[in-house]
Amino acid sequence: MRERKRESAFSLLELMIALGVAAIIAAFAIPGWRAHIAKAHRLDAAAAALRAVQFVETARLAQTFESGDAIALNAGFDQAPAHGAAVYRVAVLSESATNGGYAIEVTPVVSGPMQDDACGAFVMDATGLRSNHAPGASAPLDRAQSAACWAGKG
């Protein structure tokens, strides 16, 4: 008598259950992952502002008072992250009556992953004042929200 070998495989029901479990796990994991990525980008923007402030302060100390030239950021200081695709652009703003001599503005790249972020642009002036303003707006966010942005929480 010939024995029939029994083949083992997943049934359609078992496959559907496994896909359902994977979908439920993904539904909870993906938003958390996106929030973690946004937090990392915000912290990178804050770090870029601090690096640019150090660069500008060093350049101002080395600069003679007669030259009066505007300080331009070198490559690596002009974007965040410093290497690779830019998520934020870093710029030195000129002197105003309130910024102590200069300000550093870190703005999200248009069509980038942080373009619609609630934190918007990060601004740090020569006096050490940190603030944020929404994209396209000049009015700063309130202090609590700005502090959360600089801490990466947004």
C-alpha cells in the first residue's frame, strides 16, 4: 500500500490572521516612529543653531572691527543635518535693535519632511534668546511651545 505524504502549509485563514496581526502592530508602530523621526529632526535643528552661533562668535572674535563684513556660514554649518540631504537651512540674520548683533535662523526646507511642522523655524540671537515661529509667519510662538520645540518635543 502506498502512503500519501501529508503536505504542511498555511491555510488561507492562518495567513489572514497573520496579516491582520501585522497590520495592527503597524498601525501602532508607524505613528510612534514618525514622532521619533520628527523629534530627531527638531533636535538636529537646535544643534545646528548652536553650532552656527559658535561659528559666528568665533568669526566675530577673529574679525577686525574695521572690516564690517557680514559673516557667511561655511559648508556644513549652512544646513541640518550637516551632511547628506538638508532638512533645515541655516542662515545668519543681520543686526537689529533687539538681537544683540546677529541672529541664527534655522528654517525647514520647502517640500522637506518638516515643512509643516508646528515648530517651524528655530531662531537664536546673540543674546542667547531662543524662539520659534511658524512657517511664513514672523510672530514668535509662545515661550512654552518654543521651549518644547528646542527640547525636541514640539
